Amino acid sequence: LKRHSLDYLRQRLQIRPSDVYKMMKTHTRLSTYDAATKILPTLDKLQRSLGLRNSELRQLILRMPSVIGMGTSEKEGGKLSAFDQRLDFFQNEAGMSMKEVKEAVLKQPSLIQYGVASSLRPN
């Protein structure tokens, strides 16, 4: 892991080095992420969109560090990011309030990693 990224994760999430080590064991690509271009924007987007407190963001990332790798930036042509597509599905197709989405994601973080067409939307 890039030293700057390690320091940023530890500071932002207020976690111990052993926590970072455990996260890297379960999500090996974490070591390739840049703090400024990947980690910071993703954590900010998750926290802002779901209305997470710092402690809730820490809980979410420690339970499923792979969410840091999720696409959160808008695509070319104004196409929604993978994360935004999932939020859109939960709110507009499943009829969930943002509070309900937040509670569901904190209970089961993998929900925000499922593909809308392949896993979430009934066939």
C-alpha cells in the first residue's frame, strides 16, 4: 500500500494498523488505490450519499473494504456511476427511503455491490 494511502485510511477512518492489514487481506487491490484519486472521493461519496456518521463509515469499510473499489464517479456522457445506479434502484424501483437504504447497507454492505440488472432487479 502506498504510504500516503495507508496514512490517509488510518487517519480518515481512525483505525489501527492491524485493521488496515485485515482489510488488505480481504481486499488485495486496496494496495493499488491512490488516496487522492480513489480512496478520498469514494469515502466522501459514500458518506455524503448515505448520510453516514464517521463511525458508520468506519463500520461499513471495516466490514467490506472492497466498497472502496466501487465506481462512484459519473461516467462520460452523464451516465450514472455503479454506486449511483444502485442508489437509484433502491429509491426509485424498490421504493426505499434514503434512511432505509442506509440502514440496509449498514446491515448488509454487499447490497451496494450487487449489479442492478444481474442481481437486484427481478427477471
